[in-house]
Amino acid sequence: MGIEPFSDPKSIDLTVDIGGIKMKNPVTVASGTFGFGREMADFFDLSLLGAITVKGTSLEPWLGNEYPRTVETPSGMLNAIGLQNDGLESLINEKMPFLRQYDAPVIVNVVGQSLEEYAEVAARLDSVEGVDGLEINVSCPNVKKGCLAFGTTPEGTAEVVRAVRDKTDLTIITKLSPNVTDIASIAQAAVDAGSDALSLINTLMGTAIDPWTQKFRLANITGGLSGPAIKPIALRMVYEVARSVDVPLIGMGGIMNALDAVEFILAGATAVAVGTGNFVNPMAAVEIIDGIEDYLKKMDKSSVMEIVGKVS
Ligand SMILES: Cc1cc2nc3c(=O)[nH]c(=O)nc-3n(C[C@H](O)[C@H](O)[C@H](O)COP(=O)(O)O)c2cc1C
């Protein structure tokens, strides 16, 4: 009787499908926390990610808000970047050629100040090689026009999704705002209007004051709170939305390690996004992919899908 050669007792299926986007594992990065991948590519091979979600992109370049635009808070951070970006032309001509060298689907986060702007960006991205999905950002708390104004009502959200749906066959993921009373009704409106998947949550509106200068710490006064401080709220919202719609969800909000990610999957997310965690540890996303696999092995599961929504 010889000794059996070592073999992996069970191979784990990490693949997930987000409204037609085939991800090799359930981990992407949260828009705006990973740029367009270039800086992060120094840390790890971006092909390891389940998908690359890039920063909010508008038709024309946006300058963003005045400085200071970020401040650290207990267990989190506030940001009021104001969606600074180089605009659609730069995404198509400079950023996409770089991203196309990686074997990971690319999701472009789309922002706009009007329905026409969302529609135009969607129409132009429809035929861009390497773009697999559009994440429609109707939840940006730091811009004065458009965006969040749409995302706080079911009607406004549906209008944006319909405008985009009319222009593209790409997978549409609507990114929901937590700054609302009833997130489930907004989720439902997005799905009814043609959204293939949903992502949640964006940041929660907050502020910070310096008691010694007696001034606001952000030039914009308010900013979006992210990081571990918002995780319990994000988890609750993912759970609520998962129970009310029948499309895959990308869960995010304070995911710093693999067990945080697992909590979101148990709450009903099919995939997760790492945001503020990237600033603390640039390797967070890849460590989380490995950690999810370890967790599934320990729990004697053979796939991610086996645990989606399995909280009780
Ligand atoms: C600096 C910063 C920039 C962000 N920019 C965007 C953006 O361009 N578009 C978007 O939809 N969300 C943006 N977000 C929100 C994140 O994608 C994410 O929804 C939120 O931060 C919650 O996840 P986290 O707690 O893991 O960071 C940004 C967040 C941060 C911290």
C-alpha cells in the first residue's frame, strides 16, 4: 500500500455571473478606490480580480471639488472628491487600452448631470472593446447636479436606467445610494427599468468639524462616509434588497478582509467590492479572494454560489 500523492481534496468553484458578466471569482474593487488600475498594477496582477471596476466617468472631464477632499474618521473616512475624472474620450483612448491587457472583465462606473449625459456615455461605451458592463452611479453624494438627485427616488432611478438601457446591450449594474428611506423600492424600480444587477452601497453622507479651528474639515462641508464604520448598514441593506429583487447583487461597504466579504455573500450578495480597504492595504482584494477560498474549504463547500444568501 503506497502513500497517495497529495491532491487538493476538493476544488472550489469561485466563479459567479453578474447579469451576464462572468467573473472568475466574486471579488471586484469599488469604483473610485482603484483609479483605472494603473497605480494598483504595481502591487499585483490585475487579472487576478473577478472584475475591474473603474472610477466614475462622465462625458466631459470634471474637475471635482475644492481641497481638502478627504478626512479620516473613526473606523472610516469621508471623501468629497466630486467625481473628478478625465472624461469619456480619455477613458476610451488611454485607459481602456491599458486595461485590455488584463484577463478580467471591466465595469465602467458612469456618472452624469442629466439623462442625456448618461445615455450618451452609455451609447459611446456600447461598442468599446473590453468594456463588459456599466455601473450606473445614481448615488454620488458629492456632486451638486444630477446623480444622487436621480437615485433618491424610484422614478428618478428608473428614468436613468431606461435611458441607458435604450442605448446599450452591455450588462447594466445600478449602484444604489444608502441615503434613502426605502432602498428596496429603489432597487425594484431599477430592476423593472432593465437593470441586470445592482451594486450597493455607495457612501453615507456625513461631515467632520475641527473643534480648534471651528471649521468644517472638508471644503465641500459634507462628504461620503466609507470603511468599516458603514459595514453593518451596508450588510442590512444588501440583506433587504436581496429579499426583494431577483437579480445578482455586488455588495460593498467596509469590506476589509475575507470574512467581511463572506458576511456580504451570506446576506445575499453574489459578488463583493473592496473599496476603502484598498487604501489601507493595496493587496486587500487578492488576499480576500484567497481568504474566501480558504473559508469555503473550511466550511466544506464546493462553490461560492452555495453560500449566497444563506444567512439564517
Ligand atoms: C475616495 C473614494 C472615491 C469614490 N469614488 C466613487 C466613484 O467614482 N463612483 C462610485 O460609484 N462610488 C465611488 N465611491 C464609493 C465606493 O465605490 C464604495 O461604494 C464606498 O466607498 C463603500 O465601500 P467601502 O466602505 O469599501 O469603501 C468612492 C469612495 C471613495 C472612498
